[in-house]
Amino acid sequence: MSAAVVVLAKAPVPGVAKTRLGRTVGDAAAADLAAAALLDTLDACCAVFPPGRRVVALAGELGPACRSRQLRAALAGWQVTGQQPGSLGERILGALRETHGLTGGPVVLLGMDTPHLEPRVLTDVVATVMTTGRPVLGPALDGGWWVLATADPAQAKGIAAVAMSRADTFAATWHAVCRAAGPPATAPVMRDVDTADDAAWVASEAPRTRFARAWAGHGHQPFGEPPQVATEPVASAQTVGVP
């Protein structure tokens, strides 16, 4: 059985999505950038996961969202579910459990903050969890993480108690997964889009994405050089300094 993907997403509604970015670029622009990032993420997933193996766990409604029509069209062939109530950690665990139940087999969970994600990186994550049965965790530059793949939802049972959006979130998640399933493999480091600086870097790194075009369309310039992040294949957690 092939792996499935679940994208944890928030409807890109102005004033609700990407509020941290919105403090710099405005709520309307931030929501439009969030919509572009989600569309890019869906494209990357569609290149790797076949129909019937794609789920979006959505918070909010698409009706008032930016690019609502485009998003509805892009979600054809996806199962769209709601998110369970609770903390972000609880919602992540709930999405993993629900997707495992819907699709069976390994599940790859990611958010909508990495529009520069390349399908080949997802392919490596899938290959690792499929061939080894080990969970895979991908660190983000801000101390969080961008992807978690599990062969069984029990491998992630401890993450409901992990505080998210902190500088130590990756380390805390890594230890939680270790307690449940042993040391996870790690995917390459990625940069999440949370701030205007992040957005400018990502637009530089992936100039052909919708996100980069949206960034330019709102009157912003990318940085001259993209950030230097790890591009090695999936490796052990020691590569990112976790004991």
C-alpha cells in the first residue's frame, strides 16, 4: 500500500491567516500569500501522492478565503476534513490518526508554510517511512518542524503535549517521537514562511512558484540570494544536532 499525505491548513481569510506576516504586509496581502503557499503545497503533493491518498485537514471555511475558487478547483481529488478541537499538537495528532484511518498505510503530514517544497524531498520522505517503518521528522530553521511521517499513528502519540511554534519545538517533538517509536529519521531543513524576511527568502529560492509571483505582485522584492539550508537525503537526527 502506498503512503498518503495530509496537509494541515488554515483557510486563507484576511485577518485570520498569516497574522504575523500581516503585521508587516497587511492582512489582505498576507492571506493572499497564504493562499498561494497552499496552492503550491498542493501541487507538490499531487506530484507524489495519487488520488485517494491525499487529505487536507482544514480549519475554517473557503467561502471568505482569498483565491477561494482556485483552491476549490485544486482540491478536486482530495478528501477535505475538519480539524479536531484543541491545541496545535492535539490537532496534528488528530489529523494523523484520522488520515491513517481513512487511507491506511504510512502518512506524511505537513503544513502550508513551505511553498518552495520540491516533490523529490517528499519522495525521499515517503521512501524512508515505507522501507524502514521509521517515522521521519523534518526540522525548520526557526526551531520547529515542517513534516512528520509515521508508519502508525502510535509513533506520534506524544506530540499532543508538545508546545508548538517555539524555538525548542523540533527538539521536544523529536524526543516525544523517540519515546514512542525510537529515533526518527530526519528530512532536510526547510524555512517556514512566518515573517516578511521568510517570504522574501522563499520568493528568492523558488521564483517560479505562485508564492513568489504573489510576493512580487504585492510590490515586494525577493532577497538577492536564497538561504543556505540542508539538501541532503533523509538522514539520522544527529545531523541536526539532536542528542
